[in-house]
Amino acid sequence: MSCHTVKSKNERERIKEHLTIALVAQPNTGKTTLFNTLTGAHAYVANWPGKTIERMEGIFTYKGKNIKIIDLPGIRSLSTLSQEETIAKEFILSGEYDSLIVMVDAETLEKSLYFAVQILEATNKVVIAINKYDEAHALGLHINQDKLQSELNVTTLLISALRGLNINQLIEKTIEVASQKRSPEPAIVINYGILETFIKKISDELKALGFSKDTSRIAAVRLLEGDTFLVRNLDEEKLNKILAYVQQARQEAKERTGFSCEEIIVMSRYKLVEDIIKKTSTRVRVATKAFTESLDRIMLRNFFVGLTFSSLILFSILFFSFSINTGFPLNYIIRALGNEELASLIEEYSLSGILSNLFGIFSVTLESLLHVLNAPYWFIDLTINGVVQGVSAVLTFLPLVFIVNLFMAIAEDSGLMSRVAVVFHRLTSVFNLSGKAVFPMIISLACNVPGVLSSRILENENERIAVSTTISFIICQARLVVLLFFVAAMFYSPLVQSLVTITMYFLSIALFLLSYMFVEKFVLKSKEQAELFIEMPSYHIPSLKVVSWIAWERSKSFITKAGTVIFPMAIIIWALLHIGPSGYVETPNLSFGKMIGDAISKMFVLEGFSKWEIGLALLTGFIAKEVIIETLAISFGTSNPSEAISMLSLSPASALSLLTFVMLYTPCVATVAATYSETKSIKMTLISVLTSLSVAYIVSLFMFYIFSLI
């Protein structure tokens, strides 16, 4: 974000304003701090049209758009008394802006949300900014941002205007809302019980006078509250007729309930706010200040102690997550200790092993049923090897994504993860990367898709884009599956298998860091130094409610991004291997897949890469990396993946070279889609794809020639 210093009226008039954003909040919510943050304190004073009261305005530029922001006077409620509050209310209800930032104070959530709900009844051209969340969180308040956004039906962000947390995201989302140039309509419709009959009658009368459906309802509610602003343009006769009915309704409601219309409306709104808060927030008991300071002395004062402790936390998350889901690396450790039977049991009864067995049983049962129904062979093959395979590919990976997010959420909610980020910042800052980048790195070890999406926690825009573009170098579980099959089939010594596996992980992390530096410095040409903006909450026992919120909200992105891509692409793979120039074929040797595999394999000059099976596997690997194993098995006509890999007949140098290329080359199509989703840039998405492809090719060449000499 860049800011203009606006010195004079003439200069202001020369600046073309693309969008107008209004900023509104109750007093003492941090509105002025946010205004100064957005405008860089370069603002000017203007008068309200036809008024002597002044208002603050500022202009800032964001991604080529000149944004005028209006700082409305502090207002406690839309049922106002003072002249300044009345002016703010009238501006809000007039809709004379492209979007409205409504600030809510996290420390007085109920009162602030009540005010926000009043505005949301009138318009959805709104972004809700929950300010001071860092301070409230430190005291034990947890807010489920996604769930709150769903309840309020408008974009909602947790921010700190004072510390600058999530301000870039706030600008992005506000401009996104403003750019839609939509007509205002209610974001929330509250059921006012006994008043609904009167509201409908008044609304019908207003619609007959030309009011829209949405405007007529909020005008009716405002009239029952005694506010005539929205009907101010009616001629005297029509206005008096409406007001006469409103007065009658107010008297009748009072007689029937014992409460005034204003009281009924206020109680209904507060009931809604209470329900929303109950669903979307929780408070936990935090540790004493003395305990927090004592533990921080261990974590933060001594770098090497903190690094050891932080590394142990991250290693534990990965060790238990992968062991529960795939058996690795626990199975390797037990096998190295000489207990082959136990290692095999751990692999078989891991989550992914259980799911694979269940899908195997389901496939056999479904195939038998389809044979009984005399379904065509091609349809049976498509259903079993296309549809079922596609579904299993998504569901088999979901447990690991969820488990990693679950353990991360436990560490995060306890307060430990903030300290881990602070400790690692001393290392990552060497690469001009903030310590927060550890989070997307860890999540990417489960799946690159949520890893890319989690880059949005980074405050610096260039850092976020660079991480989104390069994080796919981190080896995910899909590539881990391929890695384990390859090392088991090609290298027989457990020591060599372990060394190759560890080397690939270190290589992927090193290439992520180096490619990040390249993109950040030479592509984005960033001159900013990496800074760490992170809240340091008090330690506390993780809340099951909060942990489940975090784990699920972060994991469901995998289903929506990966599931919608992997599933249909599994069907496309089937079609490539079973359709050729002559139509449906039962052997891949006559398919379009072989033709494409031949063309791809000719691009490589390395020994062993010339087989069409490898070319096709690399193509399908772009769709989903774990499909490489499936493609090789189908292409060689075997159900044993290890046997298919052995049938490639590669030398050790060629095997290591191919494995390196598979681990590093262009990420799956779901990750590419996620990269575009985060960067909103075709250029950066192409850079991501081409960088990983070229780096993979160069490093695999290096591996081949080095190990050919050994």
C-alpha cells in the first residue's frame, strides 16, 4: 500500500478517486488509529455538504486504485441524538459510498456487534473489522472468524489497527466489496416476532409508494423505532398517512405486549447478538502473568534452548501426524530395530492403510454388483478405476491434513506456536522471511493446497505472494507416498532408504528458501525487511471447541480445492489410458496416453527417462502426485506398485535422478489453482509452475551426473 500526501484542495481535485470507503465505529473502538494507518496520517479536513460540521478524509493508493476514505464521527447507535451522530447515521443509511468498514471492539463484543447488526439490517456493502483482537485474545477470548462471517453474511476480519495486523487483508476485502458496485440490500433480516405483522403492513404501503422490497423493510423497522430518515422524501400527504399507521401500530404493540416497539426491537437484536456470540466465540482461563513470563524466559531468552524446544514441538507434530496417518517414520524406526512384523502392522493399520483397505473392499463389492447387473466392461472399469479411485485419492489424504492442522491448532491455542514463530524468525529472517512462514511450511508437509492458502497469515504482501508461489517445493504427503514406494523398490538397504528420504526433505526445504529469496528479490523486487507481527497470548490449556474450529476451517479448504480437482482428473487419466485412435482400448499401449507419454519422454536426455510410461506418469503427476504410482502400475499391467517401479529397470543414478525430479517438479493442479487463488496473478502462477519445473530438471541432471561418477 502506498499513501499520498494531500496538501491542497486543488491537488485533491486532480487525483482521480476510483472508490469511496467510509469508516464507522462506536467511540473508543480504534477508528482513528485505523484511519491514520490507512492514510499514513496524511488527511485533510472537509465540511459535510450543507453543514458547518467538519469531517476527516484521506486518500491512499492500493494496486493502482485511488481510494478516498471518509472517517465518520463516532456513533453509539443508529438511534442517535447529537448532530454529529445524526450526520453519521444519515450518511450510513444514504449508501453514498462504495463500501463501509464497520469496526467492532473485541473487548466489548456484545455492544459493538449490536451496533454492527443495526447497519447490516440496512446494507451488505460492509466489511466488519473486529479490532483489538490481539489484546482480547491475550485475555482468553477466541473468535471463529469464518463462522462469524457466515453468521453476519458479510466479510469479517480480525485485526489490530494499533499493531497493523491483517490490515492488508482488510484493504483487499474492502476494495473487493467496493468494486462490485452493488445496490445495498440487508445482510441480516431479524425476526421481530409480534412486530412482523406491522412491519409487513408498513412495508407493503411503502412498496406501493415506490420503495424496493429491501428498502421498504428497513424503513418500516426504522419507522417503528421513531426514525423517519428513510421516508424523508415522501410528500406531506403520503408521509402523514404512513406515520398515522405507524403510530397506531406502536400503540397496539404496547397494549398487547407491555413493551414499546423500541424495546421489542432492541431485545430482538440483542437476542440475535447473544446467539451469534455463543456460536462463534468462547473464553478460556489463561495462565498467570508470572507463569507466562517464567516459560517465556525458557523459550525466548536463550536462543539455542528456544530453538531446541521449538524444533521438538514441530518434530512431534510431524512425527505423530505422519505416524498415525501413514505409519512413517515410526515404521522405519521399528523396522531398523529388527521388528518387521510390528512395522508392517503399523503400516497396515495406519489411517491411510485402513482407508485403502476399506476402499479396496468397496471396489471389489461394487465391481461384483456391476457384473451382476451386466454393466458394460468399460463402464465398470471407469467406475472402479476412475470414479472410486478419484474419491479415495481425496479421502485418503484428508485425515493427514486434518491431523496436522489439529496438532498445529493445539500448539497455537496453547500459546506455544507464537513463541515458535518468534524463535524461528531469527533463522528465517536470513532469507528475508518472517518466522510466521513456519506455519505454511509445516502445513505444506501434509498438503501444499492448505499450505498455499495458509500464507494469508503473513502480513507483508510481497512475502505472502512469494511464499504462495514457492511453498510447493515442500514435499507433501502425496509426494511422500511416491517417495516411499520408490526408495523401497529401488534401494534395498534400510540405511540408504532413510538417507535418501531425509535428503529429499532437506533438499525441498532448501530449494523453497532459495526460490523464495529469488522471487521476493528479483521478481517482486521487494525492498522491505522481514518483520514479525504476532500476538503473544498468555499460555493456557487448549480449548477443544477452539481447536476443532481451527482444524476444520483450515482442513475444509483441502476438500474444496483438492477434491474438486483430483476427482474429475482421475476420470481424465482413465480416459487417456483407455481411449486411443481406434476408440476404447483395453491396453494402455494403444491409448492416447502412450502417445502423450512418448512425446513427453523425448524431452528428457537422461538415461532411463525415455520410457513412455515415465512420460505419462509425469503428466498425470501434475494432476495429483500420488497418481504417478497408479499410472505406472496400470501402464505395466500390474497391481503391485513396487513391481511396476522395478520394471522401469533404472540404474541407481537414474533412479535417484527420476526421484528428485518427481519430488520437485511442477506441483499438482490443485496447488496451482490455490496459488492463483491467493496471488490473483496469472504471471505469479506461471512463475510458480515454471520455476519448480526448471529447478527440478536442473537438480535432477546434477544428481544424475554426480552419482554416475560414484
